[in-house]
Amino acid sequence: MKEIEFAWVCRNISFNEIERVGLTDEMLLDGSRPSWITSDNCEIIAKILPTGLLDKDGKEIFEGDLVEASIYGDETPQILEVEYRNTCFVIDYEDSESDCVPVGHFVGTLKIIGNIFQDKEVKPDGRNDKAGNDK
């Protein structure tokens, strides 16, 4: 059986930087992880799930990612957070009757622009001046 590779969000204490690192639980236990991840130098902030989907640039989408999306033909993209709720990955959308839409509805159209751990200045649930800017 294939082991799921979660993303661990870690703060490198020496440099005070937050990084997302793809690790399996086994890698953490047997020591086959990046050398900077030690109990003295790494504070684990979160363990996040992969959605199994890719954004339009081929990057894997994880829980907590901030994605740029045009909702139902809206010309101006919005920045929305990918969340895991009730066994489903969703993005919050204020104007939706159900308050959220399954991520699978947007396959091939989402673009990751950051995540909730590293990009505190990017606010989901509405328009943002980063939307539409390719970097």
C-alpha cells in the first residue's frame, strides 16, 4: 500500500522561516528527512493533506493553499483558501448557496498564489491586489 505523503509546515528556528516540506510519517521516524529538520531547529506548525489535484501550472494543491480562481465566469479572479471539510476539499465562496464549492469543480483553472502559513498578507474570501499578477 502506498503511503500518503503529507506536507508538514515547519518553522526553521535558526532562520525564522516557514517552509512546507513533503514528508511521510515514516520519513520522520526513520530519519530520512532534510538535515535541517531536527527537534532543536524545527517547530512543526501543521500537517496538511494533499488534495490529489494540480493547479494550472502543475503544482500539487494542498489544504491551506491560497488559490486564484474565477468563480462561475466572473472575469476578476478571487483569492480563496482550500479547506478540508466533511471529507471533502472545498474552497470558500461567499456568494455560493452552500458557502463552499468542491475543489474538483475547478480542475485545471486554479492557480496557487501562496498558503495561509507563509502568506499572511494575502487575505482569502474576496478580492486582493495580488489577483491577476503573474509572478
